[in-house]
Amino acid sequence: MIDQIKKFSTFSILLFLMFGCSITDYDYDFPTIEESSIESISEEGVVLSAKISKNKSAYEITEYGFIWWQNSVRKVTKTFEEPLEADEFSFTISSGLAANESYFYTPYIKFGNIKAEGEITEFISKGSQAVVFDDFYPKVISWTDTLYIEGKNFSFHPYDLNVYVDQRLIQIVEVTDTKIKAFLPLNLTKRINNVSIRATGIEVKSDDQLTLLMPEIIDFTPKRAKEGDKIQITVKNLLPLPYTFNKFYWGDQEFFVHEERGNLITVEMLSGSNVTGSKKIRAEIANTEFFAESDEDLIFVDN
């Protein structure tokens, strides 16, 4: 254990000069972190503990916890705000630690506008519990829906926790220890996709696959059009992006998109010697397998 733990003599009391307060406003007999220690290091994680000294009872400790990091720019904080009943507190880092990697930690307390930190201690991790991927929902989803992932050991991976759909990184917007909230990437090209999580170099895949809804053409009007007429097409499940990504065709001839307002698309009827007869309207997302066709034909009428 001694080889795996190294303490540094750095001790700091950080004064937050809030509400116009200064250091001269305070009695210097502050509570401090008297001792910090690592109770155990195992493949299940690390147990940290700290002891408070000096006149604790004279001050209300409003917050306490631990800060740990590999890179000082990327620190992780576990905060407790419930009343501190004793002079000691502890916490187990059960996930987010890679085996045989060096980490640093320090305990801290807050009272009033003052934050007191303990010694900085270095330790060598033996690893920790991997993330567990239990489920995700909805299983069938549109581009604008929110994806939820359930499991555990998510919350201590703020910098190396990534979620992928079809190996494409997706945007995580909220994380707790048991749930991830995320938005789909807009560069998916397939309808059926695998979902996976990567953390501390380990990838975990879901047993189920995610299905993206195909586009639909709900209706269009008018049903008969001449050259230059504006045709309004009501669609759903297309990309929430400009029409450079969403394409519209009359048969195999591409429409000029005049306007796009949400699910209401306005196109202009084609012109030329080969514009004749009646054909279905087709909508597709460029360079993907997503497309839809109208139930009815659009009929071209000559002037």
C-alpha cells in the first residue's frame, strides 16, 4: 500500500471573497482537514477518508467532499451537502479509475465563504467497476427524440464516457450514476444501429438495436400542377436540417425546394420537355437509406 500512495506537503485554505468579505473579517481558528487517508485500494475502486480538526463545532460546515484527477484541468468532485454528524467522512470511488494509472486527490470542507482543502495525495489505481449498460429507450426513435440509457457507474467518467450509435459519437446532455440523456447524431446513414458505451478504454454494447423511423409523406397539395406551380408537401421524420440534406423528387427528377418550414415543404413544379404524365413524389435523406414515397401521384397538367 505504501508504494501506491504518495502524499504532498501542499495544504491550502482558499478564501472566497464573496459578499464583500475579506480575510480580516474572520477568526483564524478555522476547522481544517487534519488527516486524509486511503482506507483501501482494490480492483473495485478506492476508499478515501478524511478527518476534520480545530474548532469544528464553532462553524457550520455546509459542504464537504473529495476532488480527484489525473489531469489538473479535468477534476472530478464528489460533494456532500447533508449535515456532517462526525469529525470524519469517507467515500468510495467505484468507477472511472483505470488500472495501473496514477491519480491525485484531496478532501475539502466549506464553511461560510471559506473552502479548506487537505493534502494532495497520489495513488496508483488497481482499477474500478466497469460501466454497466442495462437498457436504452425508446427502441424506435426519430431524429429529434431524446435517447435515454440506463445502467450504473456512469457519473465518475466526465471526460472519458462516450456513447456511440453505429460507431458515431452522440451528444451527452446529462449524466447521473444510473442514467444518460443524449441526442442522436445527424450523420447516421442506416435504419438499424448498434448502441455502445465506452469508458476507461472498455466498450460495452447493448443487446438490442436502435431503429430510426423512416420518413413519411403525409400529404401534398395540389394534386395537379403546371409548370412553376408551388406544391406543399407535409412530411415527418426527415432530418431537422436545411433542404440541402433532405431531397425531393417527382419520379427521378429533383424538385427545386422553394421553402422549408418544419414539416411543411414547398417545392416548385418542374419544367422541360420531359415533364409529362403523373408520378409519385419521393423524399429522401441524401446519401442514406432513408426515403419515402407518396401514396398518390402528382399529375402534371399542360398550360
